[in-house]
Amino acid sequence: MRGCRVGAVHTDPAAELLAAELLFPRPLGRGEAVVTSTRSSSSAPVR
């Protein structure tokens, strides 16, 4: 993860969902954007 760090993570295995809070180094101003880079992988079987 670049440009931020992971905060709270919530999962719902039944719905096959994962949500993660992204924490930036400082609060963003109105209209401001942050570029991040992520990579994810899963060992769950493909249906």
C-alpha cells in the first residue's frame, strides 16, 4: 500500500465482501485527491 495505510477492516464472508478504511497522512482539503497504489489477492476458490 502506497500513499495511505489501512485502518479498520470489515468482512462479510457470506456476501464475499471486504471493506477497508484508508487513512491518509493528513486530512484532505475540498477537491483535493490522493493517489494510492494497492494490490490484493485471495486464496478463495473461483466460482
